[in-house]
Amino acid sequence: MKKVLRIASGIALVIVGILGLILPVLPGWIFLIPGLVILGEDFPPAKRAADWLKARFDEAREAAFGKKS
């Protein structure tokens, strides 16, 4: 039952995240990344997508604020 709830919550977060990427009033990445992290525990493609998004976020942060120490 826990696994089903975890997968359902991950899918819900990903759906809300995708809607947030489309709609200008909702920040999609706030929901998309946690949803992919939750799904990444059970689905390797979701884990790869979450790792890719984290790497892109780190690159953007370094570009904006300089190298991390």
C-alpha cells in the first residue's frame, strides 16, 4: 500500500509540475523535481530525469552566483 501511495503521489506531483511549466501562474519545477525524485526510487528513467534536472539547476546556480565552494 505504501508503494502505491508513493507512486501515486509522485505521478500527481509530476502532473502538477508539467501543468506549472505550461501555466504562467504556477511554478512547475517546484513540483516536478520532487515528483521525479519520488518516482526515481521505483523507475530508473525518472531517476535519470531527476539527476539531469539537478545538474541543470547546479549549472544555472553556478552561472548566476559563481562557483560553489
